[in-house]
Amino acid sequence: RAEQGKLGEAPPQLGADAAAGVAGSASSPGASENKPSASPSSGGASRNPFVKAVRILTGGSANDDEDMEVKSADMHKSAFVAVEMSRDHNCREKRERELLEQNHPGEKDVVICRRPDLCYIKGRLQPTRALGDFYLKYPEFMRDSTEDPAAGRYVPPPYTPPYITCTPEVQVRTLRKGVDEFLILATDGLWDMMSSQEAIEIAGDQLRQPGGSPALASSVLIDEALRRAAKARNISIADLKKTKPGSKRRAQ
């Protein structure tokens, strides 16, 4: 579920920064990251897309055997079923918190939760996998407590990096003709507003309409996320779009 969607990690932006893409097929992604030279001015900070890829199926259920075959046109036309091809790498997830606590025993502040659904690694970042944010990976990217704050980020002790990684989680599935129809890759702005199942039903409906296309399905998903976000905050979509990035937008 792709996220970060936020600078340094802020609360979910409730669709304000939604981005979504729908594709007819896709290969498993990989990622790599070169460790840059430490810059005293950067602190290793960067904007990180925290992404959730959702694999879409039609017919059967998400628990069906991989060798399931489409046996009739009726099955092909049955309800869409979402098969998630990635997990949320966010420290609000129990498995991610437990892994951090296991790797950093005795650090009571390794994960700080402001709400059950709003947790931060060392009080600073939500994603547990990200490109950038080197101060949470390498000690040389964190400034000393006596240095000017402009020199970079500072994390009070205990400090035992790495806390996050850029290593991707990869799942491989064999495409099945007539069953696997499309894939959605989207940021948290979308997933904060709807479930995987809701997203594939919206996208699938658009793709099966006369003249339907991945571009149109993507646009409809974003519009729906914005509509729900605006409704949740009792403001118009236009006002939501006008809100500049930053703390005010995150509050929306």
C-alpha cells in the first residue's frame, strides 16, 4: 500500500495526495539504492513513495489454488477478487512493529504510536521500507546533538540503526489467461480511502465499460479517493486540492 506519501512521515493525508495506476499486466518490481556521500545539510531526508501493489483476479476467491482454471464464462464474469501482491510496510502493522522490537530489544521508543493506526519509527517515520531517510539506516547520516539543527536529523539514544531498509518484498505469480486481468499500483492517498476490494471493483467496472481504459480507471479511482476525503472533512474537492502540502494538508 503504497505509502509513504508523506514527508518525514506525517499522518495519512486522506486522499489529498492520491496517485493510482492501472495496468493490464506487470512484472515483479525490484529496487536498489546506492548509499550516497553523507551531506551535512540533507540529513539523508527524502520524499518516499510508500506503495501498495494490488493484484487483481476475476472469478473464484483470493484463496483459490494457483492452478485454478476458468471453467466457464460465468465464472469469468463473476465478481472481481483482489489478491494483494504486497503488504503494508508501515510500523502501524503488528508484524512490522514486532520485527522492529525484535531487532532493537530494549528500545522502548523504537515505535511510537499516537493512535492505533498512526505509528512512527523512533517517532519520525511510518514506512519500514523506503528509499532515502539515511539517518535511520547509517549512523554517519545523523548529526551530533551539539551540532546545529541545520546539519541534519538527530535521534536521541538509544540509537541502533538500521531501522528501515530499501530491500523490496517481491511476490511472483504466474498470470492465468482469462482470470488475471489487471494490476493496481497506488499510493496511500488511495488506500487510506478505500479497501483493495473496493478499488478493484471500481477499476474493473471502468475497464469493462465500452471505451474503458487503464487511464480512465486510474482517473476514476483518484476522483473517488478525493470525493471520500473531502466528504470526511466536510469540505469541497476544490478546497481540498487548494490546500498546500505541509502540516495543514496532512491535517486534512
